[in-house]
Amino acid sequence: MNHSELVSKINTQKNCLCVGLDTDIEKLPLHLRSEIENIIVFNKQIIDATLPHCVAYKINTAFYESLGWRGWQILEETFKYIPNTHLKIADAKRADIGNTSQQYAKAFFDVMQADAVTVSPYMGLDCLEPFFAYKNKFTIVLGLTSNEGSNDFENLNTDNGKLYEEVIQKTAAKYGAEQAMFVVGATKAIQMKEIRQLIPNHFLLVPGVGAQGGSLAETIANGRNADTGLLINASRSIIYAGSGEDFAIKAAEEAENVAAEMKLLL
Amino acid sequence: MNHSELVSKINTQKNCLCVGLDTDIEKLPLHLRSEIENIIVFNKQIIDATLPHCVAYKINTAFYESLGWRGWQILEETFKYIPNTHLKIADAKRADIGNTSQQYAKAFFDVMQADAVTVSPYMGLDCLEPFFAYKNKFTIVLGLTSNEGSNDFENLNTDNGKLYEEVIQKTAAKYGAEQAMFVVGATKAIQMKEIRQLIPNHFLLVPGVGAQGGSLAETIANGRNADTGLLINASRSIIYAGSGEDFAIKAAEEAENVAAEMKLLL
């Protein structure tokens, strides 16, 4: 799914919800908790149930890696199961020197067939270049994250503004909105407004609504642009909305609620 | 392997070589290039051949992830094959918010049984904490990397020195040498000397000797401390030293050469 397809999907549906599949076996409904293989059963039911209420899925690789190679197999199966009507994001926060980033890009863009992957900018733009070499994919760069620790480094003053501003400006100067997106946490309402002025055209991927306490209304007010320009992620609040055999119905209800709120706000 | 065991191994052998297993199927000797499964054949022979000449192995996860779940299986098998006489480093450059980092830590420390994992500091110390929660393991934080792009962000001026200095000082203030190490590229000789003054006790993991052009003598002169305090990595120059059926012999010869040079310098 490319930039114009994504914009048109969001604006037609008046919905920019991304459902985060941070599937933790220890949080599965009791009847599914016994077997690793049930994670794919869970994911498929969550996807089926939430498909009408969202435009994207974000799969957090950590929750699959912690299960070893069988987890990685389930990760691949989950990517395959998501239909091409929805944007598929690998939330992997990778990046390394060029020849290594190339391998990561291959893993997520070629093998997983993800539409987008999240990357960490610390090591510099040459480490992101192999991801951006996939011109029909999105590379989503960490900007200002939702956690408290974002004050440790992201928020430091540099000669040209805060570190996260440097990251966003240097990256956006090189890569347009068709290719680059930025992670900006929903818990950072004021800075989101300023970031939107720095980069009027790029999409923001916004985690932190729901379990982390960010506000949907504030995020939309401060972060939207002419294309909407937002993908707002909710993970735990949707996928663990229910804990019984009706977990998929509960997840659908929660996603539908968020989607209805978005429709009013967009 | 803990800190005092590592120090004693390095000082007994007068060797701080880490062999990097960045195994790329496209660079395998021709007779092994046809099958993904041959990567484990290659890795095992490289490990057997280089074991007497090094103290650690660094496995670059990207090269395995790019092969999908079978690659992840080979990654696990490679970790299992390395004997406990050597430090096992997962070069993964992970980090994310707490509950996600916890899953990454589990993947590498519990499932893979790695002794150490590399992490990216961009998002802040709370994202590294779940790794450091494993007190008998090493968490290796990116400091100043060997690539040119390190000037983009790592090298920016902040209110308290360069960004990489902030990262190193803040992390080292919280975590001692028994737990924390830092990545410093061999191509950054002058800064390595300064970093050594900032953190007299911590180990540095030094990539960039060999294929990337850093000097072994300079690295040892500028980076060593009373415990030696260095793990110097070479990947491509050793594992691809030969391209025929005698690849393991060639790798052993190259590792032995580096080890002999180290013995003179240490």
C-alpha cells in the first residue's frame, strides 16, 4: 500500500486507527494460553474482528522473538494473514551499518512483505538508507517517543533545537512524505503541534493512546494535516479488551468505539 | 560468562578478539551457497577453527532474520554451538519501551542464552532497564559507532558534551563495568582515548577493525585499561578469508594472525 492509497483509505473511512499486535502469550485468554501455536489463532481472530474498524496493523517483533524460531514463524504467518487492504507495519526499531541494515530491510520488506518498518536513528542516516532504498515502502523513524526516558536523549538541546527535532528535520529534508514517517508519542501533545509545523506533509505514527494514557482528541487536534497524516496506534487496550472466549468480539467493540470517536474528530 | 571470568580469560590468553558471525549466504564458499542449512555447517566450522584464537563471538542477527524463520532457527543453533568458554554476543541493536524491551531481553538472554546483547540508547534509559535487569549478563550500549553517519546525531553538541558522551556518561553512572559495555568504533581513535578517560573501567566493544579500516594497534593503545577492557571485533576479514573448501583453515589463519598481533600489543 503506497502513500496515496493510504491517504485515500484514511479519508474515505474517516479512520486512522492502527491496531498493534503486541501479542503476549501470558496475556492470552485462558483457553488459548497453553500453546504457542494459539498465538496465530488469537491474531487471526483479532484481525478478522478489527478489520472493518482500522486501516493498519503494527506487529511488534519483540513479542514473537521472545518465543524463539516458532515465534518468528508466527510473525511471518501473521504478516501473511493481513489483507493488502490494510497497511502492515513491522515495529522492529532496527538499524545498523549499511550492509547490516540491508539485511534487516530484506527481512521485513521482502520476506515479511511488510509495507513499513520502524527504525532507530541513533547511528545516523547512512544506516537508514538501505530501508529508504525500498522506494515503494515506508520507513518510520523514531522521533519523540511516548516514554519518560525520552527526556534522557531525544529531548536534549543541540545546536539546532532538540535532538528529536534534528532527527526529524535531517531525515525529512532527505526523504519525502511518500517514504518517510515519524514516531511521535501521544503523550507529547505540545511537541506534536510543533513537529507538525516542522513537517507539514509527513505521516506521524502515534503510539501511546490507550494503555499509555495519551488522548485521542488532542492527538488529532495537534497532529493532523491536510491528508490527515496520522496513524494512531492502540495495542493492549484493543487486543486484550476481553479475556474470555469472546475476546474477538470485545476487541471489535473496543476498536469500533475508537473508530467512532475518530469519525467524529476527523 | 561474567565480568571477572572475561577479564581473566583475556589476560591469560593476551587476546581480546571477538569473531563476528555476519554470515551472508551470498558470500559463502561456492560449494555451500545452494542451501540455507549450509549456514550452520559454515558457522560450526568457523567456530571450531577460530576457537583457540578468540575470546568471544558476536552474532549479527540481521543476517539470520533476512532468511525468515529458518534463519532464526540457525541463529539459535549457532548460539547453542558456541561453548561456554567464550563470550556470546547477540548483535541485535534492540530497545523499545519497557514491556517490549523485556521481550527482547527474554529472546536473547533466556531463549538464545547469549551472555550479552547490543542495544540502542535513542529512546532513553528506561528502555535499557529490562536488559540491565539481567544482572549476570552484559548490556552493550551504542556509544560512538564506526560509520560516517555517526556525525549526523551521535556527534552533535549537547549541553554536556557530544551526544555519545551523554549516552556513555548517563549509562555508566547507573550501571557498572560488570554489566555495561559500550560500542566504540575502531575508526574513532582520538575519541576512543577521551572515552577511556570518561569511563576508566567499562569494556568497549570495538567494531571496525579489518574490512572497515580501523587500526588494531591504535585501538589497543587508545582503548585499553587495567583489565584490558576491550573486545575487538573482526567479522568479514576473518570469516571470508577463504572462499574455497579450505575456508575454515583460512579463517583460522587470519584469526591466528590477529591474535598474534594482539599478543604483542597487550
